[in-house]
Amino acid sequence: MKSITKKYTNGEVTIIWKPDVCSHSAICFRGLPEVFDPRERPWIRPENSTTDDIINQVKKCPSGALSYYMNEGE
């Protein structure tokens, strides 16, 4: 079975989401609802916040379903 990985970027940082790993704790949604909103599609909208705020919130993900990398040249 192949795992799904989704990527979302604001140009500076790319958020990686692994839905198979997600524990649905909603820490991302409660901490940064302008970016993480499971009621919307796409549910991750990194253009709605700063790169620093996104990184700080992604680091709080308890399951490791969210991670990030900085885009080239940034």
C-alpha cells in the first residue's frame, strides 16, 4: 500500500502532510486556523501566514504528520 504525501507552499516554505500518519489532534487548526482549516479545500493554505509562524506551528505536530522544508533560494 502506497502512502499519500501532500505538499503545500507559500513560496518560501513547503508544508508536507502525511494523512496516513495524522492523529487528528487538531493542534495545527487550533494554533494557526488561518493556515490549517479542515473544513476548507485545500485544508492547508500557507499563503495565509508568515513562514516563521508556519514553521513554529508545524513543529508542534504530535504525530509527525506535518513537516516542512525551506524552498531553494530562500
